[in-house]
Amino acid sequence: DFCEATKIILESKSYEVSIAYDGIEGWEKVKAERPDLIVLDVMMPKKDGYAMCKELKADQKYAEIPVVLLTAVAENVPTTRYTTLMGMETEADDYIDKPVEPSELVKRIEALLSK
């Protein structure tokens, strides 16, 4: 699946990766592991990526963690309840459309982590 493929790509670049399959599980992992960066898919069950990103950015304990929204929403806006504007309102540090080339994803993550 996409999560596993992304994990393999990032681990090949020596990143430690933890996966959550929904927003609730994601929050638990953030609290337990305090990651250096978070990649969220917009269309997650239980709590979508937009909601999770907004909550992260509103919480002083986690607001400084860079968040990347990675999604196919941009190409599917007419068929989903999500909009590009919703993505901008989350204060995500980057917004990447799927499909994304692995090299582009790695470069954008490296750029955020070097700030």
C-alpha cells in the first residue's frame, strides 16, 4: 500500500518511520513518539488529515513539528468534500499532490527538516 511504499522510500534514506492508518492512531503516535516531521494523507478514516493538521498546529506542544499534507485531493476536488482552500487553512508546512515522485518527496522532507 501507499504507506508501506512511502516508508520503504524514507527508510532507504535513513529516516525512522512510524505509520498510522487513521487520524486517531496518528494522534496517539504523535503523543508517544514526538516525531521530527509528520506526513498526513488528507483522506484518512476517523479523523482526516486536515483536522489532524489543524489540531497539531493549534497545540503548542506540537505546533513546531513540520507537517506535510500528501494527497490526491487536488485532482479529485469535484468528487470529494475536500477543497484546496481547506488544505491551505490548516497551516501545513507543505502540501504535495499524489502521485509524487519519491525523489521529490524526499527533497521536500529534507528541506523542511533543514529549517
